[in-house]
Amino acid sequence: MSPDHPPGLDLDRLRGLLDRERPGLVTGALSGRLIEGGRSNLTYAVSDGTARWVVRRPPLGHVLATAHDMRREHRVISALHPTHVPVPRPVLLCEDDEVLGAPFYVMEFVEGTPYRTAEQLTPLGPERTRAAVLNLVDTLVGLHAVDPAEVGLADFGRPEGFLDRQLRRWAKQLDASRNRDLAGIDELHATLGRELPPSPAATVVHGDYRLDNVLIGGENDDIRAILDWEMSTLGDPLTDLGLLVMYSMPLGLPDSPVSTTARAPGHPAPAELIERYAARSGRDVSAVAWYTAFAWFKLAVILEGIHYRYTLGQTVGPGFDRIGDLVPVFIEHGLTTLQKG
């Protein structure tokens, strides 16, 4: 297919659907391109030459619909769009596989930059970098302040036993990709299980909240939109904070295929992010070390899964050959975080 007709995006069928469901929205021939990034779902930018939209669909050939639930993603951004939480405006949800071969949804295209690395942040300068990262915390506080029942999300998840289920889920994921000894990972999992903290009242949880899952733009480097809601649910809000803290800590590895933004000049230290979240949310963050260690554990499991698929020849591309070396580093960070906490 040509760049304007990427795999998984039948523009003629999409145009037909939009003309039927949103008459007058599209005024010219559609073109589309795949947007890089995102954990697994496919994201396309689509334009009629005047306006732009974004299409989200599951990976090509993927059959586990529960892992790539377009209805859930569309539902959460539809619920949050009328609130102060910055999300793209939803356009429509299509659950008919006949159109693109899988369920998908369309939302507005939001201008902005997802900053993935310290090198990308550095040109902003220390003051703008600091402000952007602190704004990331403030935006998370805003998300967690939304009453799920008031926006129709009271049944969006099962908050009772959330942390225990999360631990069991990721341990199961680890067992599915075990093909080598990983020193310390069982100890990390067991310690997390023994020291499970009591959860605060449940909120909408993003599940993968970090700087490169938001779009920053405008004169004031505002957060224009939070993206990639595929892991969102109702649960413990401090899991989002723990992940954000983890991504704000330096890995200590040059040329790592997994990067954090921590080394960008002006980037606030994790302690400041935690203090700001506590002050603005009013939540008790005394157990934040547990949540941060859990984030290290979760990422270690995800990376081990990627490494496992790489050893089977199922994943190819630059950097995948070095993913396996990262896993012990994440395990060690998790254990160290628990000991310090």
C-alpha cells in the first residue's frame, strides 16, 4: 500500500462510514498515515485536505479483543471530554468489523508534541521543561479529581482488590514468558505482595501515564491532550503516580532502548513530583515507594515479554536485541526502591 493508504486503514470504507454517520464532516478525498508510538494499538492520522482526525484500531491480525477494547477507550474519552481533563473530542465508534477489519474509533486530531526522551526535551530549556513536567503532575491530579459516577464511569472497573489483582495479573504475564533465570524478580513480587498498601478511594486510572502519552503545545506548553487510554480503568490513583515517578528516575544506562526524560536539564526530581501531587490532591502518598517499585516490576515483566518474543524471532527491529539486558536493571531498581521506602 502507498503511504496514503497504510495497512489496516481502508480509506474508501472509512469515508463511506463517515458520510453516513457524520454527514458533511468530510469535504474532500481522504489520505492517511500511521503515527508511530503507542504501546500496541494502531493510530492513524487522517485528513481530507482541510480537517484532520485520528483513527485508533487494534493491531493487525490480533484476536484478543479484550486486550484492545476500542469501546473502552472511546467510552473513557467520551466521558472525560466534557470535563476539565484534556482529551481529544470523540467523533464516532465503529464496532462493525466489515469497515476496517476490526472495531475502531475516530477522534479529533490535536496539535502537540509527545516528548519521549531527555534529548527531545532539552531544546525547551530548563524553565520550560520544569513547567511542562509539573503541569503533567497537575493534569494527573485533575484526572483523579473526576468523580467516576458523575461522568458515567461508575462501572468502568472493579476497584475492590485492585492492587492484588494487578500483582497477580503481571505475575501471570511473567510466567507466560519465563525462559531464563531472573535474579530477584520473585523476591520483588513476593515483597510487593506482603507489603500491599490499602488503596485510597478509586478514581479513573490512566494506566500508562507519562510525558510521551500527552501532547504538549501552545505558547505556554500546555497539555493539549492525554492519549493512549487502552489501560485505563477504575482503580488506585497512586498506581499512576508510581509510574510517573518511575519514568522520572534516571536508568543509569546510556543508549537504552527504553528511555526516561529524567536527565533533561530542569526536570524536577521525583521527590518534588510526589510532594506536588500530595499537596494538590490531598492524598496520603506515604506508600509511594511501593507504587514506584510496582511500576518497576510491571515494566520488567513487559520488557521480559518483549525479550521472550525476540528470542523466538517474533519481534524484529532496532533495539530489541538489547531489551533483555534492561530487565535485571528494572528488577534491581524495584528492590532498591522498596528497601529505601
